[in-house]
Amino acid sequence: MEKSFILCGRRIKTMRERLGKACDLIDNEQWLGVFRNRQINHEKEFNQSVKMVKSMKKAGKIKNASHYFAKIWKKENINKTLKIVREFLNRQVSRLAEKREDKRKNEEINQFERDFNSAGYIKFQKMKKRFAKLQ
């Protein structure tokens, strides 16, 4: 026995509000529940996939964005999609960590340069040379 759901206007409106920007990529209102399920269970990956599909559409890499979006979130392709999107997110996190580390190192170098008394250091070196000549 196949389950069927009655989509009333209020339910559709609520799902569209919660799906947000992904609604632009969903053609058929009957599939709102499926995509809402994907959004609930895989929130980060779902949001990133929406951004990726929209940017691909804008760049002209895909013609039918809604078809592509439906295909990547299809039951058979969900594991592959999750793997790809998670790898992408992990790369982004790594890049951000590298940038933070570089910024921290630069701040340490700048702090050292600010704290370093170059005039005093030059005087100290001259004193060392004079002392070495005396001995």
C-alpha cells in the first residue's frame, strides 16, 4: 500500500519557508517533503549543495539546475553526493585553518618587530665590537 500525503497550501508554504533558497531548485511541490527530509538529516551538506548548484548554474556548467539538484539528492546518489560535499567542506575548513595559522604567525612577527628595539640593538652591537677590540 502506497502512502500518499495531501499537500495543503499551509503545509506547502511552511515547507517553502523552511527550505529557503533551495525552493528555486525544486520544480514540483510534491517533492518538497523529500528535500525537506534531506535538509533536516544533512543540513550542512544540503545548504552547501544548494550554493554549489546555484554557482554552477551561474557559471553555465549546467543547463537545468532543478533537474541536476533533484538528481544529486536522489536516493541512489545520496551517498556519493554526501561524500563529495563533505570532502569539499573539509577542504574549506582546512583552508580556513591555514589562513588562521598564517595570520597568527604574521601577528607574532609583527609583535616582535614592534617590541624589538632596533636602535638599542645597534648600540649594543657597537659596544660589543669596541669591547672585542679592547681585548
